[in-house]
Amino acid sequence: MADAAAKERKILVAVDESEESSYALSWCIENIITGNCNDTLILLYSIPPRAVYSTLDGTGYLVSSDILATMERYSSEVAQCVMEKAKRACEALNGVKVETIVEHGDARDVICQAAEKLHVDMLVMGSHGYGVIKRAFLGSVSNHCAQNVKCPVLIVKKPKTDGRSK
């Protein structure tokens, strides 16, 4: 039993700016990471690919390189804010190494590639809980990862609040 406690684990947590992601990270910290252990918690954020713009937008105006640069800067600032919030959530962890990775690309691909490249022991991610129709249009990142990642995948659903008192 002592050998199991001493085993080093690498746990990849996919984070984004959503409440579901924050809940999944908190749940992981409370339920997966235990005491003084040798775990490495890897926080991964995927900056969505930049939309492809033609030089003219739909109204006939030119889209300048300044606007594109501003959009790129904004994406980087969002990534930085998300990672800072995630790292703050991990501050109280003792004996746990926390690493951060920010990648560019479709979250489905970025998460699956990172899990394989890093040889993680577990992937933890939140679920947005989209309904059937919304999921058909937007796709499900968590479902894609669960189907394609080779390690165990834990999809944490944030409890729904219906506004009614109990």
C-alpha cells in the first residue's frame, strides 16, 4: 500500500474561462489530489484558432492588421487570466508540482495531443452539459477526448442549480 501512495502521477486538467472548468479543477483538487503526494498537476489552456478573415468583411470594409493584432493580444490576455486563476486555485496544495501549458489550436486536438505527448495518468475536464441540439452544432470537447485519449478521462459535471430552494 505504501508503494501506491508514493507513485508519481501526472494529472492533466483542461481549463478554460467557464464555470464548468473551474468546478472541474476544484473537484479534482478536493477529490483526486490527496495530501502530501508526488503528483504533478498540469493545467492546459487551448487558445482557439484565429478565425480566417478575408481582407474585406461582409460590409465591404477592410479588416486591418491592427484589428487582427488586437484580437491576438486579447486571446493571449484571456489565456493568462485563466491560468492565473487556475494557479491560485492550486496554491494550497502541498507536495504537488503545478505546471501550466498554453497551446494554440482546437481544444479537442490540443487536449488529446497533450495527454499523449505528456504520458499523463489521467485527464480531468469539465462538461458544459450542452443539450443534444447544441452539442450537434458545437460538438463536445469532452466527448471527443473521452473517445480518443488513451488514459482514463474524468468528466466532471457541475451540479445544476434550478433556482428553487430546498
